[in-house]
Amino acid sequence: MVGPSLAGVVGRKSGTEPGYSYSQAMKQANLVWDAKTLGVYLTDPQKVVPGNKMPFPGLKSAHDRDDVIAYLTSISGAAKSQATAQQNAATPAQPPPAAPKPPQGTTANGTPPAQNAPAVTYLPDARYTLRTGIADGRMVYIGVGGSIDSKVNPMLTAADGQVVQVTLVNGEGATHDIVFPDQNARSPRVTGKGASTTLAFVAHKSGDFVYYCNVPGHRLAGMEGQLIVTPKPPTPTVVEADISRAPDDLPPPIGKREPQTVRVDLLAVEVEGRLAEGTTFGYWTFNGRVPGPFLRVRVGDTVDIHLKNSADSSMIHSVDFHAVTGPGGGAAVLQVEPGKEKSMTWKALVPGLYVYHCATPMVAEHIANGMYGLILVEPEGGLPPVDHEFYVMQGELYTDQPFGQHGSQEFSVEKLLDEKPEYFVFNGSVGAISKLHPLHAKVGDTVRIFFGDAGPNFTSSFHVIGEIFDKVHIFGGLESPPLKGIQTVTVPPGGAVITEFKLHVPGNYTLVDHALSRAERGLVGILSVDGPPNADIYNGTPMAGMGH
Ligand SMILES: [Cu+2]
């Protein structure tokens, strides 16, 4: 659940764990993490450290914050005694022989032990210390530290599946032990004042159990308490920021106007976002979404491009427009360091639909991680009007873990160089244009799809299941007349296509790359069409779940 960057975070200065890639903002934050600073930070990460890469807006409930802080405190404190704990956990029924040990009222670094931490979201070890003694003339266990401090035969709690560690300290000199019969855990006997032993076991089942001293007569004399094991907590929710751009997120047509200078602002942002259900990835983006914004100019326009690289980026970024005539498509000028901005102007000479992408070495990595988009250079007078325009881009993602693995995924340069992607996606993530943002239209509507293939390596065989493209501007070219009546179009990496079709029959139409193995790795979109049936063209009742 927690990476090495968070183990031991309490007491550490912010942004100082060696080997971890912090945002610039975090490196300069100059905070020392304790319960107070963590509390303020978790309430609103962007307010406390503006520009940091924390992928969630903050934990609004004090209860949630306290849970996280208690957990971070417990793992930070447990670091030094971890070796012992693991050894004990490995042989829960046979703990090491008793050895004199100081009572564990506090852990190694002085933070209180974690028995207060409610084991609701995470599962740190539940750690308790009990000292034997006499109270009101009876033999008892007395709690040491935390919520059980000074309590006689305290109630111990744990969650199902949690490791429970109990240290027993001999407080008065008689021989004692402690057994948890329902957990099949028993300690050796401790003899002599100050002797101690530590017992560790996994709480296997939930319920209301007992512990007691197994030395004859001691249980009856008063050495007995309760262990409550609560049911397994729900698995923690992964915070998943949606980085996908909706397919209807594009500006309206320009149409008739004279050429002019158009200012375009792009911001390179690195952000952890949702790759699939339960899976996130460290995306590199233009303007925080994949693909980047759909840019729209007309032939003859001068583009005044301003590329800014976010201050908390770890990489230099740039932009290469395939619509540019000149070195690097602009990338020869627009290599921008974190926190900086660069600009230039270029003239749109040829109408068409063009890819733009980051062109900073390793270029394939910057593209695969999400830095791409489309720019339409409209011909004079614009394109013929349609009812709906959509923006869809295909790309591949190279993660170190196989497709479908949950958790945060790391980029794999080996798989990139081998051209073995794990994920194929439309608009940045699995389900981006099916589950999250499907395309919508009505029977009788005309639809235009601006489709680009970012690659970096795979050619798309773009197809809409159940439709025939009435018009295709192959390769995104607008200087030639469109092809007509096309089933599937080939779109190379760094290429685009404009397809148009009219909708005649209601139902769901699936957007695919007809290299259909890729649909199993995420490459599916849905165009949902409402309206009356048209039995003249399609007469039958679609089966549920079969699209159309
Ligand atoms: Cu880049």
C-alpha cells in the first residue's frame, strides 16, 4: 500500500527521501512531517504545497486524515523493530525464548505505539504491551502505553488479517505466560521480574475471544481479558484522476474569416491519472489531459505558440506540429525547461488535420506517456457543416506490469524499445470513450470524427463497427477530394484521418482498431445513437449487450 517514500515519513523533512522523484514544489516546501503538518497538507495538498504532484484534492474528513496519519506514524515508528516483528511473525506459534527487554511504552523514535490507530483502512501491526501485576488483590495484566495504558486486563482489538504483536513483561516476579487459544497463539513463560517475551500472530477470524495466563490457577486468580477481532476492512479506494479528454471537447468551426494571428497556449504537465479501473499511470500531458487540446486555425493564419512547462515537471518538454514548415516542426525552438516558457510564430500553409506531439528525447517516451494532440488547419471557408464533430486519438502505453494489473504503474523503457505495449487506448485511458465519455448522436445526424494516431509505434486500422464512412479524408489531407464508401482506414503513427458518416439506425456503434487483439488491451469506444428504428435498413432486434 505504501512505497518506500512514505515509510518513515514522520519526522522527515519534506522532499528529502533519496532516490524519490519529487516535484520541484515539494523539494522547496521546507516542511517537517509530523501529525500537524500532515494534517494540514492532507486537508488541501495544493494549498500547502502549490504545484505538487499529489493526485487527489485532499481528504475532507478529519476521520480519514487521522487514519492516514496514524498509519504513517505507526510505520515510521515500526521501522527499527521490523526485523524482530518479521521474525516473530514467521513463527507465530513458537516465539523466541524470553529475553529481558524494556517495556515498550513507546517505540524506538519516541512516537506512541499504534494501538490507537483504528485498523479500518490500512493494516499496520496491532501492537500491545502488557505487564503482569496485582490489582485489588488479584493477579492481572496491566496495559502499558497508548489507549490501554494502566487498564486492568485491557480489551485488545485487531482486524481480521492483521498481525497482532503482544509484548508481555513480568512485573512482579512470579512465572506467567499469555495464550490466545482461539488464535492458536501462546507465549513461553516469563520468569523473574523484568523478563519479557513478544508474541506475534495473525488474527485469522473475526469475533469475541479471550486471552489468559496458562499457569495453573492464574486464570482463575484474575489473569484473563478479551480480544475483539473486527471483520476485514474494505480495500482502500484508489484515487484516480480522470486525465481523458472527452471526445466532444473541441472548439467550434472557424468557417469564413480572413487569416489572422492566433495565440495558442500549451502547458506541459506531469500528472498521475487513471489508466484503467484500479490502475494509475504517471502521464505527461499537454494541458493536463490526453490527448492535448484540439487546436483549430485556418490556412494562412499565423500561430503564436507559447509553450510553458509546469514548475513541478521533472522533464524538459517541447512541441512539434506536423502543420509547421520549418526545423523540428517548432521543436527546434520550443524545448522548455521546468518552470519556463518559450514562444515562436509559424504560418499554417497547407490545410489538413495534423498531429502535434512532444519532441524531447526520448521522443517515443514523451509520446507514449501522453504528449500528443491534433491541430486542424481549416481550408478557406471551412469544412461543410455536420451535426456532431468528435475528437479521438489512439495511443499505446508501455507499463512495467502486465495489462490489467492494479495500482500505480511504472513506465517501461524496455517494452517501449521492444514495441510491446501493455495498453492500447483511445483518448488516454481504458474506457475513456466507452465507459467515461461515450460519443452521443441521434438517428439522422451527420457525424465527423477527427481521428489521430499518436502511436508512437502502431498503425491503426480505424473502423466503426456497423457503419460505413461516407467520406474519408485519407491521411488527414484536405487538398484532395475525399474517398467515398470506406469500411476501414489505415492511420499511421503521427498521422490522422477525417471520417464522416450519417446515422440511419439507432443503437451502439463500437469504435475500434480492426487489429482487434488491441480491443482486449483497452482499445474500444462507443458511439451511442438514439432514435426511432429504421426497419427498411436494419430489421431485427439486437441482443442485449451485443451493440446493435
Ligand atoms: Cu515531453
